[in-house]
Amino acid sequence: MIKDSELKNIKFENKLYFAGISLGSSSTNETGVAIIDRNLNIITLDKLFSMEDVRFFFKRMVGKQNAIINVALPENPQMLNAKWKLTSREYQLIQSSELINHDSDWIQRYSHRGCDLFKELKEHGVDIFRYDIHELKSSLGLAGIYKDRSPVDCKALQSALKYRFGFKELPSNMLPVSQLEAILGAYLGIIMADTKTGYDCKVKTIYQDIEVIGLYL
């Protein structure tokens, strides 16, 4: 459940559905969608691409007022994340130039993709939150020794979801990583509403006016 927060756990006790969305950083990267119920039955598994697909999904989603929706924070594809990119920049020249936007996306860790849609949903009373997939995996003990999002990492994640967390309906063939990460986001919703999972969560920060949920370590 959520502790030490303005969000009261009683607010979520009667929620029937839990949705996770592993938002891709761009329309060329797939977005995984998962909806589960309190008994860990998988109701929906899907893949989306454009933000129009995501908007259409929410428009057609039945019972979203009775659900907790967790959306992953997508990495900013323009961020300087390689050593050669960092060392090749002349930062002093950039910072001193009035012609360059100092708030440019290439220095931001997360993408703003979809933020307007999610704020719109929140304003209409939908319980929607954000989460960091890498931090969530680490908090749940799922950050293994394998390269992130490699086939062996995906297989280990799917096995953990099936045998450790009780998602018995998962198929034997390997699911796309975006759908596995979406299932984790949906499971975070159960943690927010159920006191019997053994985990407690909290609001770690606010991103674009939406609370970012993380677990107590």
C-alpha cells in the first residue's frame, strides 16, 4: 500500500482493475499494455505504437474509473547517454550561447511523450500514475546480471512473473519485453491497493503534475 503520502490507501481499496503501460520513447518503439484484476488474471495484453494508438486505447478502455493506471517513464532518445557524446560537447560554449535553449531535451533523462494526454486523464478523475521501470525491477529484486532487455533477461523476467508473483496465465513462449514491463506496472497497482503483497510504496516525486510511485527498499 501507499505510505507517508497524501494518497490514502482507502482510495484504492475498491479498485477492480490494474493497468500498466510501458510507454515507448518514440512511435518506432512499441508500447506494451497490460490489464489485470486482483486475482492476477490477465485481461488484456497488447502492443501499441503511436500516441494516437494510446489515446484510442484509453478512449475505448472500459472501467478506467475503477482502475489504477501506471505509465512507465520513457527514456529520452535525445539524451546524451554515451561517453563519447558527453566528451564531444563543448559545454561552456553551449551554456554561454544565448542562441541555444538551455532546457533542450538532450539534457533531460525522461521524455515528455504523452504527458498532455495523461494530465488530461487525471483531470477527468482517472487514477493515473508514473513509474520508473528500471527502479521498479531493482526494488522487486528483478534486476539480474543479464544485459537489460536482452532475450535472456526477458526470459528471466517472464519466469519471475509466472512463478514468483503468480501470473499463471503467462504463455510458455516468450512475450515482448514491453508487455512484461507493462505487467510489472499493473502489479505495482496491486501493491498500491493491497496490504498483503509484502511491499509498501510511496510517492517519490512529481513528474509533469503526475505522481511517480516507487517502493520502499
